[in-house]
Amino acid sequence: MTEFVFFGGKGGVGKTTVSSAYALECVDAGLETLVVSTDPAHSTADVFDQEFGDEPRPVEGYDGLSALEIDPEQEVQDHLQGLKRQLNSQLSAAMVNEVDVQLEMAHQTPGAYEAALFDRFVDVMRSAEPYDRVVFDTSPTGSTLRLLALPELLESWIERLMHKRERSIDLYEKAAIGNQEPRRVMDGDPILARLRERKERFEFAGETLRENAAFYLVMNPDELSIRETERSLETLDEAELPVRGLVVNRLTPKPNPDEEGRGARYLRQRVATERDRLERIERELAPPVVATIETRVEEVRGSLLEDVAANLEIDVGSSAGERARTE
């Protein structure tokens, strides 16, 4: 069964580097692996020095590794056009233009990005059978958490809409043909069918996220990142999506003992401050620290990415193995 692993965190903490490094670990373990970028920056292409698109493409130089990049803006447009086609086929000509205007306005409101990305997100999970592991390099924390919270929120919302639609049909049929005649409109109602399809989609996503997914948060050793991670942990816990581990990225390397001067003194002070923060992270945050990664002078790619992979203390063998390590 395919397993899904998510690396989240605030923008700029190094999620792409960590998720790509983890994907290499999976490939080395013999797992057919797909990396999925939902970050508008699309740094995955930079890490592997290769262009990717909306469909999986093999990563050159790494057998068993593929990648795809989801364009959020394009997903919003595709989502809008798909809704227009579905509704226009079910509405009178007089209503089509008004519905188009309302949909255009709706897709400019907060939440449209998450709704569109959610559908693509579910499509990826449903078509993941060729892979043993799917690794999500997610977008910055706020939008990702809203996305992951959608299944539970929308399941209950859809149930209410279905109840109202069924009640509306029932009242219409009673008024039209009375209580004594067989009523069949509900069986073929296109709106009710659409609501049922959406409900099933949300249920699938919610179950998959709760039962067959692992979440890791990437952070830097600074106060803003720590506070953001604390908020993310609370939100994911409320959604019953526990975080398996924390990756502390971009730690300052120590200067050599014989190095002196202003630069060396600055580095030693920074290293001491970061060590204090790392101890605080390990002491105050519940998930274990599964990796500490020093910052590199060069862009992380190629052999440097493999070095980062070697620092990750995440068991890639199975979800059960990962769970045992952190409990």
C-alpha cells in the first residue's frame, strides 16, 4: 500500500531540501518514490536541476524516483472551468451567465486556492498505486494546514447540504404528485449525485490522511520558526494528524578551534544561541527531533543532497516502523 509523507513548515525553512533528501533515502531503500511539490516556488526543479510538470516525470540520475510540480494558479483556473462545465449542463440558459459571474467572484475569495489544490491533492493520492511512497513538499504552513483541515470540515458541510437537498426534493414531490405516488426524482437528481460524490471524495482524503500518512515539520533554530511550529503542532493535533518528528534545518557550523577574529567570535555566539534553542525544542515540543542539518555555503543539490539525506534519522521501511521509533 502506498504511504504518504508530508514535510511542512513556514516559508523558507528548507522543506524542499528535506523532502527531496528523504525521497533519496526512500529510493536507496528500494521504494518506488514520487515527490510532489505544492509550493508555488517550485524549488524541486532547482534541487534536481530538471524541469517538472503536472504529471510525474522520472528524475534523471535516480532510478525509482519521479517528481511532479502542481501549479496552484493553474489548478484554480482548471477547478473553475470544471465547475462551469458541470453546472452549465444542469442549468437553464437564462441562469448560465449569472452562475458564471458568481463562480468568477467565488474563485477570487479566500479558500478558493485551498479548494482547488485539495482536488488535485486527492487526485494524486488516488493515482498513487505505482508508488510505494509519495513525498509531499508542501506549501508554507498556513495554507497547507487549511488544506489538510478541509476533509473533516467539508464532510459535515456536505452532509448538511445533502440533507437540505433531500428535504427540498421531498417537499417538491409531495406538492407535485402527492404522498400516494412513487417518487423517483431523488434517485436521478444531478445535484444530489454531485454532493454524494464530493462527500465520498472528502471521506477518502480524511481516512487516508489519518490512517496512511506521516507528517513532519521542518524548522529553523530561530524564534519565529519555533512559534510557527508550535502553532502548527496545535492545529495538526486538533485535526487528529499527529506529527511524527521535527527537522531542525540550517544550523550554523562551528568554526575550527584555531580560528580567531570577529567572524569566528560571531559564529561561536550564534552556535551557542542555536544550541540553546535546539535544547528548548527538544525539551518543550512533543515530537522528537529526527534530524539536525547544518547550513551549506552552496545550493543543496547532487552530492550535497545525499549528505543531507544521510542526516535524516527517519525509518523509511514502513509506517509501522516510523511509528515505533517515535512512540
